[in-house]
Amino acid sequence: MWPKYCRNSLRNPEKGFSDRSFLRLLIFLFIFAVLSWGPLLGQGPKPVKPNLPPDLQALVARVMKTFEVPGLSLAIVKDGQVLLTKGYGVKKLGEPAEVDSKTLFGIASNSKVFTAVALGMLVDEGKIRWDGRVIDYLPDFQMSDPAVSREIMVRDLLCHRCGLGLGAGDLMLWPASELNRKEILRRVRYIRPASSFRTTYAYNNIMFVVAGELLERVSGLKWEDFVREKIQKRVGMVYSNTSCALVDKEENRAWPHVPLEGKVVPVKTLYLTENVNPAGGINSCAEDMAKWMLVLLNKGQLPDGSRLVSERVMNEITNIVTPIPVSKPAPELAPAAMNFNGYGLGLRIRDYRRYKVWTHTGGLEGYVSQVWLMPEIGLGVTVLTNQESTAAFAALTNQIVDYYLKAPKFDWVEAYRQFVARNEQRSKEELDKIYAARKKDTKPSLPLADYAGLYRDDWYGQVEIKQENDGLTIRFTHSPELYGRLEHWHYDTFVARWFDRELRADAFVTFYLDHEGKISEVKLLPFSSDVDFSYDYRDLLLRPVPKEKK
């Protein structure tokens, strides 16, 4: 209904406009409004670029100084925009070349989500199912338990619940091993489980190697080629590569550093083979990791609107599959307390200050990194470093995140400095106890020559002990760096002191004698809790290889 005065005007031209004139006016006003306001209404207000934390440069410098980090690369994304990709410090101590936003670092286990996404692409294509049995795609795959071999699913390869212990089988990867992925796949069946299938979270790299083999078998492409061509190129990761063996061939790369005998020093790269790549082989930089974070936060959608993977697949990847017990943080780190914790597919899922986080860390010899994604606030932070200080990336990430959360003020750098100092004191006390427990007045039960010989573990293979220069040496035949002298400790226990001291992974080696006084088996243990878990000596059971009769 028209208002009364309009109806009257339309009926009586003397009191107003005619019908035709009034309609023309309405049309004119409508066109004017569209021309004037239409473009603005269609565009909407332009998004305001979020600010970076104030004094970020000073914060990074403080982190690097406190934790002795030579070089660091930082990427921050927020609300679909790249806020920062920048390098800090130097590529190698003693040399002037500076880290920039394109400098490559080993991202180590942050490669795992690439493997999960790659398999997710095959799920979208209908070539595999998350709940499909591994043996249906890899018929030659076996675990030690035939029932597990029959039931283990594709998703089980990506969430650390297969029943193997922490780092089990890693000596086939770490340090560099001559065993290729197909040979590792064959040997998995000989690794003894540490827990029941699907009952316990235990971080494991070997299953991601199996996942890489499954990807190749189904897609027809090697893991390296699939990830480079179908993921990195589509995301726009133009500087990254897919093999840690390539890092030495890159001109713009950060050199690895480790703390050795109280001083941070550059070291050689230990990874010269491709067997570890599906679990930790990618080299990347701040610019490329920013692009990758945006795709993950956008649930698999690429900048051009196409999809790398479906939202359904991303939901599978970013939801907890394997719960991880929530433990109370160290007293210095109280604000980092979690309410939930778990592992999805290639990503850890937890909360921070009650916000959901998708995250992962990575560690290789001389490199550690962290990717931190908070989907509820559209925030992503990646920190890449060329020194093995996890405190550095944790303190920097938390300080940045707190700014965007407007969290209560807390000094994460000082908190982690105290945490590291306390751990260093604990390590010193542990070593003091180890040396104090040594029984110095004991001797080996047998002449040194009787300990020499070939020994074999079912999944690793052969270890050789030789008598050389009035002492014993030990050599892992598939791992060139694992070669050292056996120093008598007490009774029939020796300590393997690796000639390459950069390994920082000495081991107790204990010989067990049978009723005839002959060696029946040999077991190894890490020398202290500071030895990286990937030196999984405790999973070895060496038995003498019978000598051939002449």
C-alpha cells in the first residue's frame, strides 16, 4: 500500500507528479543508488592488516642470544594474510652470510603433515580409504603380530598408536643408514611391540616411512616427486625441496649447529640418504612455510580457490585420533598448561590458553623447528632454527601468540631460560650418579678376544666387534657414523664411545654369558637420558653369529 499522500498525488496531477513522472523519478533514484553505492557495497570494507607484535626485532634478538641460536627464520600469518617472513642471524658461525626469508632449514618432522596430506589427496581421489587395511595396498607389509598385520589401517600409520615403542626402528634411519625404504619396510616385521595395538601413544618415525611406500605403490610416484609436484608446486613453495639429502646441494641454506662440550659449533649434515624423507626430509624457508600455513588454516583451499584436499580430509587430519595424557607443565611454564592433548594425522592437537592448536615440532642434527596453527583466531607461526634449542622456538612462539590473544603479560624467554638451567643441572646430577655407581674394581669375565665377533639383531642387522690396538671397537654395519671404541665400564658392561663425538649418543653395551661361559646375547642402553630417543638401542637384541667352520 502507498501512503495516503502519495495515492492522492498520483490521482491528481495538480497536487503533485503524474504517474509517469513519478515512476521516472523512482527509476532515476534507483539507478543513481546502484551507480553510487553498488561498487562499495559489493566490495565491502577492505580488511585491515593486523599489526605485528611491538619490539619483535628485539624479542627475536633476545631469544637468539639467550639460547645461543646462530640463525633463525620466522613466518607469521594472520586472518589469511602473510604478516612476516624474515631471517635473522647467520647461516654459519664464523661466516658473514645472513639468514633471509628464503634460506632453507631442515624442518624434520614437520614433514609428517605433508605425508598425511598426500595420502589425503589419494583419499579424495577414491584410491585409498583412511580405514582401508594397509595390506590391501602394500601386500608385503607385516608387523611382528600377524593379527596387527591384518588389521592395521592407513590412518594407523600416521598417529603413533601401532604398538611400537618410542622411536623403535629409528636406527635404520638415524644417523644416516644405507638401508633404503623398501628394505626398511621388509624389516619392520622383526621389531617387537612395546604395547598393545591402538592402546598407547608412542612417537614413531618408521610408520611414516611405511606410509611413504604406500603412497608410492598406489600413486606410482615416489614420495619425493609426489610431494614436490602435487603439493609444494601447487601451494607455491618455490624454494623448498623434498629430501634432506639435498640440503648440502643448496646454496642458500642454514648450516646445522649443536652444543658440544659447552660450546655451540657448526657440524656436518648427517642425513645423506632419502630413507627418512616421509618422516622428516623436507627443507623449507619462512616464505614457503607462510604459504603452507595459510593453506592448512584455510582447510585445504589454495589461493586460487581450488582445493589441495577436501575440507573433510582436513577435518580427519586435524582431529585427535590418539589421545596423549595431559601432564602438568614444569613450574616455570605454568601458563602453558593444557586441557586436552592428542595426535591427529601428522599433527599434534592440543590447546593453549583454552584455544585449539594444530602443531608439530621437528628435530634433525643441528636443526629444530616448530609450526603452530590456531584456527579459531586465524593465526600461524613457524620458527626454523639452525641450533638444537627447543626452548628458543617455544619461547618465541608463545610470546608472539600471547600478543594476539591479549593474554596476561608473561616473560616466556626468562621462563624457558630457568627451565633450561634446571634441566642442565639435572643432567649434571644424573651423570654424577652414573659415574658414582660404576664398580671400578671389576674386570671382564672373558679375555677381550672372546668378545670380538659378528653379532646380529633381527631388525637392524649386523654389528661387528673387533679387537684393535689392545682394545675393542664396535661398528654398526649399516650406519657408518656408529663406529667407536668399547671402553670397559664394569663387569661385562662396556661403553660405546663413538669416534664421531658430534653424535652425543654413547651407549652401555652389556654382554650376557650362558651356563658354559659363552656370550649368549648383547644388550644396549643409552648412556644417559640426554641421548636422543631415536638412538633406540634398547630395542636391539644382539646374538653372536656362528663362526663358519674352516
